[in-house]
Amino acid sequence: MPLILLSGYPSSGKTYRAQQLLSDFIARITSSSNPRHKRFTVIQINDQSLGLARDLYRDARTEKDARATAYSAVKRALGKECIVLCDGLNYIKGFRYQLYCEAKAVGTASCVVHVGTSIPQCREINARLLADSAAAGGYAEDLFEDLVLRYEEPNGMARWDSPLFTVPYGDTIPPGEAIWEAMVGSDSKVKVVKPNLATILAPATESDYLYELDKTTQEILQTVLAWQIDHPGHGGGDINLHEGTLELPARPLSFPQLQRLRRQYIGLNRQLTVPKPRIRENFLAYLNNSFQ
């Protein structure tokens, strides 16, 4: 089910808005007469639930590890019957794009909820949280200012930030109904998301396909290397094989160069895009095209 990313300045009220949406969605699921909705679950993922301290954002290395932890948690939770509320800074557009791709890969919708609290208001809220010893929130003042400068505001024109819902500071509740309609769909119209072709894996129907792909391409590389050893100092040349002719470039090819081409070819065809009987012919054509 959908991935809902909450984004905003530090201390903007993202967790509060996420809890409002959590309560709203649970109420909709409970009161719905639709059997499909009854199977839904809602999960909230944030730094607190993952045990991540705010000071991790001071250092690039620890921040990267923190994002990786959040990314893994979201990836595990995404599914056909789980609505994921990712409540965190989510201030880097590249990170939002990664999570968008994960949602797209499992065929589920995603959106961004921008908590539109202004910087002065966030600064005031953060100061109150720091002054309250009973509160668990608040960022150190220098870290707060640094995170504000780093923030990359969502853009509804970008596909990974779309649809974009902005919740102004003065709004009592977020637009739960609009988000539900955009992510889940109505009772009569189910929200369907088609994954990109790049995220669809073609099933390999032959168990030994990868072995044959590796073995055949390696044999052709060995043939090229053997020909070059037998013809030292010769620039270019043709190697006649049963499946076709390999036209070598003017300069001799090193083993690393050939291996790089082989790895590229295997990466393009590891999901059975070429039938086994045509691997040799296709690899020769790939090499000839690369040598030009």
C-alpha cells in the first residue's frame, strides 16, 4: 500500500502531523465496509521508532548510516496491504527519489506531505522543546540552523514529490481525505500503479542460463586473447567463428578491457533477454559494436 513521506524543517511538527494521519487512516479502515480496506494496516516509521539520535545528523558518515537504516525499514514495510508513514526530515530530494523508486517497484502509490511551518516558527518550537526537560524533542541550536540551510523543499513538479500536499502551520488537521483518495482510491475505483519497465525483472525460465551466459562469453574472450598472442604486433584483424566474424580494433585489447565489456554484456542480459542458442552470436555483435 502507499508510501506517505512527511517532509519539513526540523521541529516543524512532522511527527504530530504523522500521528494525525495515522489516527485518521485507522478510523477509515475500522469504519469501512470494504473488505479490501479491512485488510490494511498502517505503520509509522521515524527516527524515534528506529532508535536514531538527532546528533547523528552532525556528521556526514553517521547521517548516511541513519538514512540507510530508515531506507531499509521503509523497504521492508512496503507491501500491498500496509500504508507506510515515513515521518522524518526527508530533506534530501535524492533520498525522496530513492523511496519513490522503491514504492514504484512494488507497484504502490506514493506522495509527499510537506509540513509548511515557517523557519521562525520552527525556531520558536525548537527552543521550547529544548527548554522543556520533559520533552524528548528539540535539536541543538547549531544543528537546527545547519539542517535548515540543508533543506531541499519538495517540488510538486518533480515526479518523486508528486502528488504534493502542503499542510500550513495554522491548519488544525492535514487533508486526510484527499491523501486517502489519492493513495488508496475510492470504494468504486481502486488506485493502480504500474511499475516502470526498468523495475520489472524478466523471469529466467532456465536454471542454467546464467552459467551458460558466463561460460560462453568467457570462451569468446579467451579466443580473442589467444589470437592476439599468436599474432603479436598485429593491429586489427578478423577472427572467424562459426557464429560470425569478430572484427578487432587497430590497437590490441587488454584483458581488463575485454572483461569490462563482458561484465557490461552480462549485466544487460542476466534476466534471459537473449535465448541460450543466440548468446554467442549476440555477444559477437555486441563486441563488434563496442570496437567501432
